[in-house]
Amino acid sequence: MDEEVVLLEEQLASAHADIERLQSHLSEAEAQAASRDAELTEARRGLEAAQGELAARTVDLESLRTLAGETRAQAIAAAQRYRDTVLAHEPHLPADLVGGETIDAVDESLARARQTVAQVRQHLEQQAQSLRVPAGAPVRAGPDLSSLSAAEKIRLGLQQS
């Protein structure tokens, strides 16, 4: 029986060693779990902060989009007023040739309209020049004296003096 007791004591000692080893592993696992819980909590706080910042930036982005839309509308209105002012100062330009949503686009269309008007004017002037008839009666020339005889020419000359 002594051998059995010794064997049982060895098994008991081995079981105690296993228990201590398992408790050590358990302690390490609990420490790791606590560390990971702390990391998870910190990550959640970071996520909440990032979500809050994202929400704030989304609001900022929407306000900037609204402002950009308003600014674009103002720029289009300013370009339209510029177009109207130029057309008022240059009534010979056809309004349907001048357009654009920006001042640069209006300037470009103004240049094209001015060029078109100049070309049309030049063409009309060339047509008018080719069809021009002098005003009034033609200048009268004196009578043709080449068919008169010498005696008639002398008599005519004496009458005019």
C-alpha cells in the first residue's frame, strides 16, 4: 500500500502542478483578456470620436456645398448682368449670339458676335458698293463739234464771244 500511497501522492503532486500551471495560464489569459478589453474600450472611444468628427465634417461639407451652389448662382447672375450691360451699350450685337454662364464665356461669345457683325457689315458694304448708282443726272458734256465744218465752227465761236 505504501507504493500506492506514493503513487497517489505523485499523481496528486502532478495534479497540483497541473492545477498551478493551468491557474498560471488562466491568470495570463485573464490578463490578456483584460488588456484586450481595455484596448477594445479605447478603440470604441476612438471610433466614437472619429464618428463624431465625421458627422461634423459631413455637416461642414454640406454647408460648403450649399455655399458653392449659392456662389455659382451668384456668378451666373453676375455674368447675365454683364451680358445685359454689354448688349445695352452695343445694341448692334444680336442678343442670341451672346451667352454663357461665366464672364469668360460671355467675353468669348461677345468676341465671336463682334466678329460676325463686322463680317456681315463688310459683306453688306461690298454689296452696296457694287450696286451703287451715282445720285442725280450725269455731268453734261459740251456739244460734239467734230462733225461741224470749219465755217460752222468759226461762226459758233464768234457767237459765243
